[in-house]
Amino acid sequence: MSTRPAISAATSCPARIARTGSGCASSNCVGRGATSRTVDQEAQSRKIRALWLGLHQAGIVRDPNESALAAYVKRMTGVEALQWLDEHQASRVIEQLKKWGFRAARQAEDRADSEGPRAQ
């Protein structure tokens, strides 16, 4: 079981550069200002992110941004950030994303079947 370190909103970005009020300059940073968080690199978090981006590439998810993913995670688990999920919650999100992808693929197949062969 993986233990995740507690993250303080004020010190969460290790790549914090001299601040100009625009937030963190790190490519791993999510959000702006003092509440910026680093993108979680746990294996389950990377899997969640990969599934999310795959759903976006398939045209299922409109917004591939980390903030949209965080909103989805919050709706599914009640947890505000990906890095704060425990192992069980992260597994639940992974399974829900996979089911969403399977449902969308099945619906696309059903639509294609209902259209029948195309007349030429």
C-alpha cells in the first residue's frame, strides 16, 4: 500500500520560481497562485490521467485539463485533488473511467449498426 505525503498548499510546488503573482512556473503545477499543487506522479494517478486523456482523444471528454479531471475526481469521490486519493478511491476512479470508455465504444458500435450498410 502506497503512503502519500501530506501536501501543504503553500509549499506544494518544489519547482516554485520567484513569484510574480502569476503562480508557479513549473510544468508540473496545477492551478495558479498560492494554492498551486504539483501533479501527482503516483502510478494510479498516472493511470487515471492516461485514461482521461485517452477519453479526450476519443472525443468523449471535452476538456483534457487537469482542472476538469480534478472536478471529475471530486464528483466521483468527494476528494478535491488526485494526489489526496487513497488506493481504494483511485482504483474506483480508474474503473469508472474504463467503464465510461467501454460504454461510449458500445454506443458508437450500436449507432454504426443501426445505420446499416451505407448506400453508394
